[in-house]
Amino acid sequence: MLLAHAALPGRVVAATIDHALRAESAQEAAFVSDLCASLGIPHQTRRIEVADGNLQDRARDARYRALQEAFFELGADTLATAHHADDQAETVLMRLNRGSGVSGLAGIRAHRVDVNFDLLSEMLVVRPLLEWRKEELAQIVDEAGIEPVRDSSNEDERFDRVRMRNVLREADWLDPVAVARSARILQDAERIVDEAIRDTYRRSVFAEGEAVWFHRGDTFLIEVEIVSRILKEFGSTPRGSAVATMVEALRKDGAACLAGVMAKRAWHQKDPLTQVDAWKFEREPPRNS
């Protein structure tokens, strides 16, 4: 925020999302509000409720919904977040540990467009600090004479991200900026792969009644991405590593089941004269109670 305010005086607005998960969160939001007032930056605080489930994932989803609402109320045209190179390194290595593919290893995107269907509007999200180290940003805050608040949940090792952060803190041989740079390269690679996936999907995926057929025979990467998209057609969004395991099972055993969708190897009658080696996807039948 300090960098944006210095670069774009009079054009910056700010929003703080209070997740109400810690006793001190309201006081921290008030601290940001007071800081913005001292800098002449319009600011609003939004208090949200986080649904049950994966706490960090639910909190992130609720946070971005609240930011969208604040974004439009404040009349902003771009939302900038302060994700930095250390955040990127944590994200990439966590996903690497889960066996993610190109999309997951591309990490946090430098920019994206979020669509709010309730407001029928789009929000451009940018992350201009992805190649800045956390310590560089901390130095800017220190030189501005500001004492930052400390979020105690950032030390809670129940969370995967915190455990990864502590590992990286000890790994002085690992360069988060280099990891962030690799993620950016993979984002470019993802766009190329995505074009190939769209082309393959158009040529090789066919919906017939309640089933979806995939004329297999491509690279493992393409097959994983195609199967992931087919599963989305059934309303399922499993992790990339789970989809990869499904594809491995289909290649080896000719059958697999994931997230309520079953698949098997079969011959697809493409036309009266042609049968194609394919994978057939169908919704899993309901279990007898």
C-alpha cells in the first residue's frame, strides 16, 4: 500500500477484511484504518464469517468475495494484493509436494480477472510484488516508521503453509525469487499447454446421453488436463494429483473412479465404420442404503 500510494498519490483506496477468527483481529483492522487516515487513503473494513471446512481455503474464498464488494463500493478499477516471492515459493513447493501439474506449479498468478455473477461485473486482480522478498517489504515498512502487527495464525503449525514457511526459513540455499521466476515461466508454458488442451478437447471428447467419451492416446499431461475438465462437466473438481492418479489407473488397469465419476476403457463407435479406443466416463450409480 505504501508503494502504491507513493507511485499513485490520490488514486489508491484500501480495504481490510476482518475474518473474526482471532480476538485481536478487530484491533488490527482499526490499526490499518488509522494508518490509512493518516496517509489520506480512503479505507473500509469488512467483517466476514468463515464457513466450516478447510479454514485457510474458506477464509480465502470469503476474503475475495468481500474484497469484490468493497472494490465496487470504493469505485476501484484494479485490486492489488501484496503477495510476494516468499508466498510464491511456499505455494509452488506445497503444490510440488502434492504432485501438481503445470497449472498448479505455475503458482500465484501475477494477474487474473474475477467474475462476480451476482454483481454482473469483473474485477482485475494484480499482484505486483511477486518478485519482491518479504524482507525487502519489511524494510520499507520499517523505514516508514510503522510497527507492523503480527498475525499469530502465521505461526500455527496446524496449517500446511506455516509448516512450509518454517522449512523455507531454514533452507538458506533456496532462492524464493528464483522459484517465483520459474513459476512465471510455467505460467507462460501453461498458456501454450492450454491451447493444446482446448484443441484436443474439441477433437477428442464427445458427450453421448449421460456419458462422456475421451479418445485417449495423448501425452500424460494432456490426458490429465482433459480428464480434469471432463470431471468438471460432472460437477467434480478434485485436486490435480488425484486426477493424475486416476489417469495412471486408467492407463494401467483400464478402470478408475474419482469424486463420484467412474471411468473405464472401451471401444467408442465414432461412426458406422469406425471404432476408437477410448475412456468412457459416467456418473457413479447411487449406493443402496
